[in-house]
Amino acid sequence: MQDVLSQDTGTHAGTTPLISVVIPTYRRPELLLRRGLGSALAQRYPNLEVLVVMDGPDAETAAALAAIDDPRLRPLTLPHNQGPSAARNHGVQHARGEWIAFLDDDDVWRPDKLTRQMGLAQRSAHPLPVVLSGYIGRTPYGDRLYPPRPKAADESLGDYMFVRRPGRPPGSAVFGILVLAPRALALRVPWPTHLRNNEDWDWLLRLEATPGVGFEQLAPEDASTLAIYYQGEDRPTGSGVSTWRPMLAWAQEHRRAGHLSDRAYAGFLLAQVVPRAVRAGDPAGLPVLGRALLATRPGPHELASFVRQWAVPAPLRRRLRRWLNTRRPPIRLGDVLEDGGTEDSGGAPDPLMAVTPSSRPPPADHQPTVRVTFLIESMTVRAGMERVTATVAGGLSALGLDVRILTLRGQTSAFDLPEAVTLTSLGLPEGTLRMRGQTVPLARAVRRELQRQRPDVLITVDTFLAGFVFPAVLDLPMLRVAWEHFNFRSDLNMRSRRLARVVAAHLGHRVVTLTRQDRDWWRAAFPLARATVTAIANPLAVDRPPVNPYSLQSRVVLGMGRLDRQKGFDLLLRAWAEVEASYPDWRLQLYGQGPEEQALRELAAGLGLRRWELCAPTPDVAAVYRAAGLYALSSRHEGLPLVLMESQAYGVPAVAFDCPTGPAELLSAGGGALVPEQDVTAFTSALRSLMSQPDLRQEWSDRAYAGAERYRLEPILGQWLRLLAAGRGGRVGAENQNR
């Protein structure tokens, strides 16, 4: 940060400055304790105080707060009811922290929200950074994830919130509960006590106009579950009833002040003011708002929106909206912070730790969560596809989703699953799946089990299974997702795999690829497909160490994976034969099992290899990566190689064949050498270069370790949540619109 911020806030990167959380409340202690205060006190940020400001005398809330034994809690009381803005300002005035975060008593934060925001604030170049998070918008009709896209650097806040342009993903409304800001700024720009509506937007627009202020925003895929913002609940709120005339006056004032552009002003009229005038049945609204809109020189889509709202009678619009909202059950992304898991959840990935124990009975407003079933051939093999399935399933379960894994064969999992994830097997005999002769009995068995489980979402792990299953479940009300784990140009010489991809594209709702390159191949091959194709990378299935553990003293070249032709270990053995004699202190270690084990041993014997080992798969992969000096990826083709991703997390520099998809994406930040496909001579040369240059190994190790940050579990789970929240008919989000 620049010196201005240091002078204003006393904050320096690398410290943990005090954050003051301000929660206004009035006469609803049960809601305060269950939502706002509970999630504030559950924050993992280590230096925190929570100021609960009672907006007037409130004996019941005061008694409830007095019973909480937590030194971070500071109750305050206003002498009489003045509104939530006055309560927030009172909290800011009495805060001791250098930073302020606002939270309403009926909303919820994820436990790592403030940690994430403070990390971004301390990296900001703005003198007065205002850090925004994303959120889940929760209504009685379901959940939606916001924002659909990040705010552009040159985009005003008003344009981001209110402007809607055809062909461009919309921005998002921003609220006070999403903000982390310097206390000095909150003192300089207080909340508007004269307003009972639009207080959040008024305050934020005035913040933006303050010299030195710059908005920072956590990436949507990483931040869309950091808060739950409740809307449309049948209970009193702290704000007043909104009518169209005061809202019009407010917008006109901010337009005159330059806080709202003409397009933002028009967007606000169409989204906020016109609907209220129509609902009120006020005949004066049409000419008044018509003139206001025409003053902005509206575009055709804005005029059409205005006419459409006035042309359809308000009662009919309400009935139509209720009908559309009740056509399917609510999409619930889990009670992310209220009921979503516990610290002892069976060793599951826990990116979104729950505030309350899962043994606690669900609250009165609890609604069923999304039921997700992963369909996979087997979970008994220690391989990449099975490992990433366990990781994503466990992560979604930790978010509060009801997750199940359905296997065709095998009653167990080679990887740990949290207790909440149930594994069911159809008990089919071992053998190779073939469409001819097996499609009908397999489809029948899967259909029967899915009718029993009744999932909201079916994810076939590998698009090959979609060819068997999707035609048999077309009438079942579920989102059908095909998860591609190879790439479109790799069909393993199987005509049935090519056919299965046609089925997935035209009978599925979503196809998930591992890379953008593969996504583009799918789109080019199926331009008229029903399914939306989106790219979601595999997440890291190992814990990335807090510091790079790589050691230049290591002399192990590592390879890991299933022992089959795809992984190309025969090519790696031939390359090793060229370098083994020149580097007597190095050795080659391969970990895996599979059909080519005997052939590889015979090849190594024929090549006269002495310093190499073929080891059985181990659950302690962390120790294997820590002992590696180089990683060798010799695959003939890949989707997104998980082993290369994991080796980067441990800072291991790599040599890899440049497969059509996978290695280039993972090594785009550096950290390894890409050589032409199946070019053993080039692979040998790259090994020699790294083995003989420790300085280069260290440089590439640092790049590899930094690059692995992109594949943390939390942002990738966020992408999966956005896909699930889009439902069968919605867009997945900006990923598919912008790239």
C-alpha cells in the first residue's frame, strides 16, 4: 500500500491489523445470534472485535449478549431508535480497529471472509482500498451466486451495478455486508441517516467519489460463497417501505452529483423505480418516469423494457412470477455457514467450515439442499480421476450439499471420503464397459438407483458414461452434467467414446472440460449442441505447503500414474537410458500399477537400467513429492494431469511432453520444460539441462510453487457452485460469455 493508507490506517503488509465488525440490530436476538453474530464470531481472522449496536433500548437482546462469554464482543446501545445507518455510524465512532466491516443481523459470512479480504487489502496499491466480496443471494425461490463477473478497472460502481447491455454479462448489486474498508474512510464518509432505502448504495457511491478510494474485488469464483444475503423473507426489516417517488429523487440527486452516469441512471429506473410504480398502480408514474428515461437517450432494449413493464398488468406479472418460481423446487447451495459440516468431518476437505455443529437441529427457515450424485465406474483404483472425484465430492459436501457417489462396481473407495458422502455400488462384475450388449442392462440399473436417490444433479465422471445413461434418464427431473476427463481429440480408438460425446452434447445440460482448449474443441464440434460447455480445472487434491518445500539436494526423477500406454512410461525409460550413466547420483522412481507393469520391467532390463525403481502406489504422496528433484510427465495424451499439478504444489520443476491439452496450461506460469510430443531426444535434452543446473531448478521450482496457487480447492468449488446454481436453463456465468 501507499504511504497515504499507512498514515490513515497504520496498516502494513504482513501484519494482522484489528478489524472491527459492526452489526446493527433491534429486537430480534434469535436471528442475530443464529446468523449475523454467530458468523462474525466464527471468523478465522485472528485480530477481531465485534460491535453489536442496538438501535434503541432492547432488553431481550442485551440479555442474550450478556450471556455470551467472548472478549471480542462489545455491545452498544443507542438512546432511542434512529435506524440502521445511525447504528452503523455509532459503531464506527466507537470502534478500535483500523479496518471496518459491516454485517446485518440477518445475514451470514463464511468463516474465511475477512481473512481473504484483508489479504487483498494489504496487496492493494490504492491509498484507500475498499475490498468487495461476492455472495449467495438467497430468496424463498432458491439461491443465486453473485457477481456474475468482476468489475472492470475502468467501470464506475454505478455502471457495474445498474447498466445492462445486450450480449454482455451483467454486473452485480453491492451491499454493505460485502465491504471491508479503512475506519478512517468510514469516519470521513458516514452512512446516510436521512435515508431508509438505498442506504448501502448511497454510501458506496459517495465512497467512490472520495479521493484516494479504489475498489478491490475478490475473484467471483473464489468469493461467491463468502456471504449469504437473505432477501424476500416474511418479517420486518430495519429499512422502511420503498416507494417509487423517493427512489426517483435519490437517483436524480446522484445523477446531478455525477455519481450515476446516464446509463446507470436509466438502469436504476428500469430495475428499481419503474417496477414499484407499476405495482403501486400510480397513473402519474408513466409520464413522470417516461420523461426521466427519455432524458437519458435510452437504447432500444431500454425502451422495450420500459414499455413491457407498463404493458403487462401488475397482478398478472405477480401471478406469472409466482408460477415461474414454483415450477421447480428451490435450488439450495447448502447452509454454507449454518449447517454445513464440522471440524471432525472425517478428514474431508473443509474450505467452508460451518459455524455450528452438524448435530444441531436445522433452524426453522432451513430448506432442503441440492442433492448431487456422481456416477463413476469404480472408486477402488488409486488414480487421478478417482482422486479428483473424491476431492470435489468431499468439497461440495463440506459446503452443505447432499453428495452421493454411485459406482458401477466396487463397494469401497481408495481415497478417504467424508462421512456425509455416501457411496453406493450397483455391484456389476469386473470387465471392460462396451456399449454393444451392455447399454440396456446398465442403463436400467442406473435408472432404478437414480429413481431411488432422486438427485437434483447427475454428474457422470467421464463423458463415456453419459452415452449409456443420459438417454435412459431424460424424463427424470435432474440437471445432467458430463465431466470430461480426457480431451475431445483423444478417443482411445473407441467409436463408442465418440458416440458418447455426441450423446453428452445433445442430451445433457452441461459438459465440463478440464481446459479451455478442450472446451473450444467441444464447442467447434457441436455448434448446435443443447449442452453448455464450460471449463473447470481439477483442484489440487493435496495440501499445498505454506512455503515451498523443494530441496536442491534431491536427486530423484519422479513419474507417477497408471501403468498403461497413455502414460508413456516406456518413453520415459528410453530417455532415462540416455542420461543414467552421466548422472550417477540421480535415480528414477516410478509409482503406479496397471497392465503394462511386466512390459516396463522387461524394457528396463533390455535397456540395462540400474538406478530405477517401480513402486506400488502410496497414500503418502506428499512424502514422495517432497523427495523429488524433478518430475517427468511422459504422457501421450492428457486431460489436465493431476500429478503434474500436485508436483507443482511441492515446487518440483518438471519436464513434460507438450500434449494437446494439460501440460501447457499447467506450466503457463513457468516451472517446467515443454518438449514436442513423444520426442524422446528432446525429453532427454531437457532432463540433462535441469539435472546439471541447480540454479535453473530453483528458479523453476519457485515458479511451479507459485503457479499451483491457481488450483486451490475453494475457487474451483466456487465454479462448480456457479454451474449448479445456473440450473438447467441458466447461463453458467462470465466464463462462457467472455472467453
